[in-house]
Amino acid sequence: MWEPLTTGSRGGASECYERERKKDVRASVKSGKEKGVRASVKSGRRAAIICPALALSGRTLFSAGAEQHKATNECSLNLTKFPTRPNCPYSPAPPLPTMASELPTVPRVVFTILEPASLIAGFLAPLVAPAYFVDAQLPRTPLLAPPGHVPHALLPVEHLLALQLANLYLLLCLLGLLVLHTTREPAVVKAYLCALWLGDVGHVAVSAWAVGWQGLRAWRAWTAAIWGNVGVTVLLWLLRTAYLAGLFGGEKEEEEKKKKKRS
């Protein structure tokens, strides 16, 4: 039969338990230290292997960056001396030409030089001589301008309308120059010319109505203003019609010319 534990036996058991627990703690600490040492040795070996590789890759990246920087400097020098060098990998793409330089010869000269010049003349005439400008809107026929005819002094409303017309001439000139010298889209130029085509029709129709059939027939008595309102406008209308109809060359021919220039 088991004997009940006495006070002495209970003390011995607790001491034995404490000894065993301390052994376990020491064993755990020892195994932890060994594992830490092994892990440290292992990580050290890895670092010994990885660090040279990182150093090598760093040297490689540094040398590659230096070579790229050197090539960029060489290209910038070459671009300064030879702006169109094709073999430089860092050379910027050439800017696309605007439609002012891509139009065929006749439309380019008319729409970018002659028409803006005529609009500037129409802008200056009401500013310099408003009375003559208003009087010159009708032909110098014996009925309208008998011998000794002198332009009358303008009413304030007539002067105002003349100055507003001068402002419109300047606006059309600026619109034409800005559109043709900034856009690179043929569709934008065609839309712009279509709007001017319709404006030409209205301009000639109103001028012809004011001059009358007799005044249109008496073309020798036309003033500079009537030649501008009717003659020049009809010529511009015909040129716009020819361009929109493709009579000066289609877009395919222009693209072929671009390819030849690039090659």
C-alpha cells in the first residue's frame, strides 16, 4: 500500500522538480545558443557569398551608368555639330512640319502670303482714309460719281462701321496665319478653307447686290475696293475650290514627297 506523503517526502519531491526544471531551462538556453550560433554562421556565410556579388553588380551598374552618360554627352556634342545625325540613339525626333510648309506651292503662296497681305491692306484703308474707303465701295460711274465728286464727311455710324470692318479684316488675317502656321492636321486646314469658301460666296453676293448689274458691267470704273470685294474674292474662291477638290495634288503625293525627303 502507498504511504501518504509526509512533509519530508513532499520537500524532496519539490526539490527534485526544481532540479529537473533548471536542467530543462539550461538545456533550452544551450540549444538556443547553439541554434543562434549556427544561424549566425550560416547568415555570415551567405553574406560572404552575397556581398561580393552585390559589389560586383554595383560596379557593373556604375560602369553602365558612366558609359551611358558618356554616350549622352557625345550625342549632345554631335547634335550641336551635326543636328541631323541619324545614328545617335539619344537624338530627339525632328519636329513635324506645319501645314503652311506642307501645302502645294500655289495654295501655300496664296493662302499664307498674298491673302494675309490683302487683308492687312483692307485693315489699313479704313484707318488711314475712312471717308475714301466708304466712298470707294461703289464704282466711279457718271451717275454715282460725277466730275468733281468729293467723298462726303462720314456720319459717326458710318465711321464706326468702317472701323469695325477694319477689325474684321485684321481678325481674318490673324486667324489664317495662326491656323496655317500651327496646325499639322490637313483636316483642320480643309475645315478652315471650307469656312472661308462659304464666306467668299456671301461676300461677293452682297457686293454684287450693292454695285448692281450696271456697276458690274462697268468694270473699268471699278475702284480698288470693288476689285478687292469682287475680283480678288472670286479668285480666292476659285483657288479654294481647286484645293478642296484636290486639283493641286492629293495627300498621297504629299506623303510620298515626305518619304523622299526623309530617305
